[in-house]
Amino acid sequence: MATLTETITNSPVELWSENNENELQLVIRAVYKQVLGNVHLMESQRLDSAESFLRNGNITVREFVRIIAQSELYQSLFFHPNSPYRFIELNYKHLLGRAPLDQAEIAEHVKIYNEQGYVAEINSYIDSEEYNSTFGENIVPYARSIKSQKGIKNVVFNRTISLLGGFASSDNSKKPQLISTIATNLPQKIKVTSSRIPKAYTNTGKKFDILVTQSGANPIVKQNNTTYTVGYSQLSRQIQNIHKIGGKIISIVEK
């Protein structure tokens, strides 16, 4: 029987200068699968111009990844329908092959988007030293935190597995998968079924401020924001209630 990690991971895919058309297509499919979160891609949705640039050697795999992540297709799948938290979760998964390390990383990327915009948020992953040292110019990003690595906390293992879900899963879910465990700095329970909402482990007595903006509102405009203060045991329910009324969570901070 295959292990969990064998089921959801493959060997890294790399583009070489001598790749033939069949091998190039393997690279292109691997990029689409990784960056688009295993979402089914119709032929009409393929970025033909970018594929041609890659085929002709005008761009690298890194730039192909960037074009897809900045495309209207990516935005329609992962940016417009999701809260900032879920969007950033997925950016980490798709572009760096791992889950966020902690609340500070989430907050950093919320700030980048709010202050610099969508393109800067995408570029912050692809132009990072982490991306460069891990994937370089021609390795397709892949799930890489399923084994212990230097500089990566062990807790990221469970979080990455939870984001991956399973071999046949996709990233269509609109609900953040890690918001509770990252905010409270608790371990993530591995759960790879279709229902993967993190559950509380214990009532710690801690309190948290949840900063929320209404759907469609500009997060930069502070007067549109609302802060909810809740205990740990109410955190999950409050998050669900916020999503039900159309709110978008900007941050969760322990008091």
C-alpha cells in the first residue's frame, strides 16, 4: 500500500534545453497542475502565448509560473472568490510548495497586497530567495515540506499535507484550512478528506482579535474594518459566521 506522502507527491519536474515536445508538455502540465491547484483546466483556458514563449526559450519555467499566477484565470479561481487568508494559503502552496510558517508570514503578505497590490503579492513569492534557492529558473514548484528540511519548522509538515488534501483533490474550497491553528500556534491535525476545516484541540483560555472587512470593501480603507474579540473555544464558530455574512478576514491576532 502506498504511503500518504507517496500518494500526493511526485519527483521534481525540470525543463532542460534539450527537452523534446513530449517532455515539454510534461513540464507545462506539471506547472498548470501545481499553480492551479489541480483544478480541471479546459483547453480554451490554456495560456497559449506563454506556452509558446516557453517552447521557444524566451522565458523560463519561473516566468511561466509567474504569468499563470498573475493571469485572469488564477485570479478568477483563487483571488476573487476567496478571503485574503485563503488566497495567501493557496499562494504559499502553489508557488512555494508549502504551508505558511506562522501568523507573521500571513500578516506580511496581507500587508504586501494591501499596500502594493496583486502583482506585488504574487511576485513576493516568485522573486524570493526561498523560491530561487529551491526551484531556480527551471524546476516546477512542488510540495516540498513533507520531509524535514533546514529552515522549515516540523509543524509545516501537517499543514502542508492538509493543504494538499489528496491525489484527486483540488483547491476549489473557499474555506481557509489553517486559519485556526496558525492563529493559535497549535499543531494541525492531518485530514485529507473533502471536509478539512481545522478543529480546536483544547480550550486554552486565550482571546483573539479578528480583523474583518466586508466583502467588496477595500481593505486599505480602515473605517470599513470591524474587529471581533473572541475566546479560543469560540474562534472556529466566529470564523464560520464571518464567512456566512460575507466578511473577509484580514488578520487574527492573539491578545
